[in-house]
Amino acid sequence: MDHRLAPEHEELRRTVEEFAHDVVAPKIGDYYERHEFPYEIVREMGRMGLFGLPFPEEYGGMGGDYLALGIALEELARVDSSVAITLEAGVSLGAMPVYRFGTEEQKREWLPRMCSGEILGAFGLTEPEGGSDAGGTKTTAVRDEATGEWVINGSKCFITNSGTDITGLVTVTAVTGRKPDGRPLISSIIVPSGTPGFTVAAPYSKVGWNASDTRELAFDDVRVPLANLLGEEGRGYAQFLRILDEGRIAISALATGLAQGCVDESVKYAKERHAFGRPIGDNQAIQFKIADMEMRAHMARVGWRDAASRLVLGEPFKKEAALAKLYSSTVAVDNAREATQIHGGYGFMNEYPVARMWRDSKILEIGEGTSEVQRMLIARELGFTA
Ligand SMILES: Cc1cc2nc3c(=O)[nH]c(=O)nc-3n(C[C@H](O)[C@H](O)[C@H](O)COP(=O)(O)OP(=O)(O)OC[C@H]3O[C@@H](n4cnc5c(N)ncnc54)[C@H](O)[C@@H]3O)c2cc1C
């Protein structure tokens, strides 16, 4: 059993590390301050093939796997989480549903442009009245047999990548009928950007991830062809649960990157900053804080890589993905808090990367299933049914 990365994964890690350091780090702070989407950085990520990492070459991908995606996300998030979440949402929420559940025609239509970063995909599950309880979807899609279309009405909230200039599609969950027992049939439907009646609100003003795009969506008699159904009718909820299971591994890799970035910044700062006539890092109290941060980042990495390896090998990974997401998001918040403390007053200044990391850490305990939802999933895997 070898926990080290294979040479091709290590090469990818180094390439993304260099990109994050040389291209992202010098520019991202300004975008973040202006709450602006970093098109030029995202374009470059597209050119590098990052949006196509886990997809086969026949669809324009790089022929890699979920481990490769996690490696790229971790290295990006060591420097900045806005670009990392843009990649995460574009790949694991935007393109992956099309790859996993789409027809050959849908894959050929959408994947090559998503893999190259020419367009971004988004995933619209959360609604104003239901995030954790995603089965409570209220958005409806009614068949119009006369025109061969779905007619969609409803709204979605907090949707990443949904309103950029390069957003190409949003896959939405909608109720398309009722089962014999009265429960809703939830299906996934591709809605191309610009479809009449489909509107995106202005970006939210967020606490963090400020250089990423998050919006509320409204569907007012939106008509799309019946052929835009993704996978089988009534399987939308199950499909999205699968997508979320995988997505948790990606978020966990991202959280690990943030936790490691806090270590990187703290080691640097503790060696430079002097107090009482010597570097603050000469104090064992500071060294121990950083040692604990490194331990947490390391264990988080072991967790997400374990879940990713199981996924790649085709083994069950649901519990491991939830464990990894729960643990890594918790330690990302812990490390961000400690890194800010080590930076003293400067840690509270937005020009320091740790301030950005602090603001970006909290959402990791909320998005793609809150920490409470992860605990529910883990408990279920342990046999609790209530
Ligand atoms: C920046 C950002 C980006 C996002 N991107 C996307 C996206 O691209 N696509 C998308 O579909 N969604 C997205 N989301 C939505 C996100 O996934 C939800 O916010 C999240 O799932 C929580 O849902 P909620 O906000 O409705 O909280 P709620 O479900 O209302 O939960 C509120 C609180 O109650 C707790 N709770 C709920 N039920 C239980 C229970 N049974 N037991 C114990 N505690 C419980 C929750 O854990 C939470 O602490 C995004 C959110 C944000 C903030």
C-alpha cells in the first residue's frame, strides 16, 4: 500500500502549485476586493485543461480521474478558494452530471466546451425553502406534448457559476410528476443560459468566496426540449445524491488546501514577525499551534485521498466522502482561526491571504451538505435509521 502520488499525479500537483503561486496569488486579492469574477485566471485554467481533468479524451477531457481533480483543487485552494470553487463547481457539479447521466448526444454537445473552460456549467438543487432537505424541491417541470417541451417554473438559490458571461447551462432539479404513493418524481433537466424566462439575479454579497459567482435563479414558464431531460425521469434526486457524494470529496480536497495554505502562511509569518526581540516563531506556543495545524491538514489529506481512491477503484465511498468532508471542513475553519491569530492585527487586514482564508473557511461547513448532514449520513452508514 503506497500513499504517495503516482508520477503523473505528482507532476500535475507541481504544475498547479506553480500556477497558483505565479498566476493566482499575485492577482486574486484585487479581484476578491472588487467582488469580481477572475475571467483571465479561469481562462488560463481552461487552457491548462483543469476543467477536463476527470473526463475521457473523447469528450475533450484530460483522461484523468477524481484523484487528479482533488489534487488540482487542493493546490489552488492553498492559495485561493474562489478559483478553486469555480473549478469544483464547474467540474463536479456542472459537467459531471452530463458525463454520468447524459445521452451520447448531450455529452457531445456540452462536454468538450465545458472541458476546455469555454463555458461553465452549474448545478441548481438548492431552493429558497430547502437546501439540506433537497427532496423538498418545489420547482416544477410540466410536459407540453404538443410542442415537445418541458415548461419549468420555480426558483433556485445560492447557485455557483450560474451567471457568469461564460455560463452555458444550469442543470436543475424539478418535480415532473407524482409516484403512485404521492411522493414527487424529481427529474434533472438541462436549461441553457439565455433561455427565455430563465433569469439570474445579481450576484449575492457574500462573506467569502468573493471572486466566485453565486446567484439566485428564477424560472418563469421556461421552455426547453423534452430531450433536455438528463437521465431517466424521476431519477433526478438519486442522480444528484450521487453527484453530491462525489462532490464532497472535491470539497474536502479544497478544504484541505485551505487548511494547508494556513500552515504555509503561518510558517512564513512566524519566522518574519518579531516580538520581544525575536521571531514570534521562536515561541513554542506558536510552534505548537502550527504543528497542530500541519497535523490537521495532513489528516484531512489522508481522508479525501482515501475517499477518492475508493471512488476511482469503483468501491463504495459514501461514508468515507462524508467523513472526509466533515473532518476537512472542520479543520479548515480551525486552521483559518489559528492562522489569523498568529498574524495578530495583520491577520484582520484583507491584504493578508489569511484574512481571505478565514472568510472563505466557514462556507466549507455549509455547502454541498452541512456538517449536520454529513453526521446524518455517517450515522445512517452505521446502521441508524431514524
Ligand atoms: C456560496 C454558496 C454556494 C452554493 N452553491 C450551490 C450550488 O452551486 N448548487 C446548489 O444547489 N446549492 C448551492 N449552495 C447551497 C448549499 O448547498 C446549501 O446552503 C446547504 O446545503 C444548506 O442548505 P440551506 O442553506 O437551505 O440550510 P438549511 O437546510 O435550511 O439548514 C439550516 C441549518 O439547519 C441544519 N439542519 C437542517 N436539517 C437538519 C436535521 N435534520 N438535523 C440537524 N440539523 C439540521 C443545517 O445543518 C443548518 O445548520 C451554495 C451555498 C452557498 C452559501
